[in-house]
Amino acid sequence: MKAVLFESLVTDLAERVANIVLQRIREAPEVDPLLNRRQVAEMFGVNPKTVTRWQLRPDFPAPQRPNGTHPRWRKSALLDWNGAQQQ
């Protein structure tokens, strides 16, 4: 009898924890995404070749290369850079 009660309590607790975790995941803010060249171009309404030229500028955010080859930029870094260009 005690084992059945204990098992029921553990199952109930596990369900509650799972529900809390799922709720927190749904409410979590979006992670700062990495954008590829095409996505950066779309974000600023320019041709992807323009993004390639921007890479030569010393003030343009440095890309990350998570897969070792193709550059990706943090959206927040691009927004900061764009804000500095507006001033």
C-alpha cells in the first residue's frame, strides 16, 4: 500500500515538474539568433553582396563561424551596429 502511494506521489510530482518546465520554455524570450548572409540582407533590405562588402568595414560586427565555414551574425550585434550608423 505504501509503495503504491509513493509511486502515485512520484508520478504526480514528475507531471507537475514537466508542466512547469514546459511553461517556462514557452514563456522564455527568444534566444539571440545567428543570421546568415541572406537573412542579414533581408533584414536590412539590401543585396547579399552588400553584406559581403560590409564585412570589409572595421565597424561591422565580426561574424561567427559555428560550422567552420559560413559566416553568421548575432541579430543583436547587427541591431547595435545599425543603431550606431543611425546616430
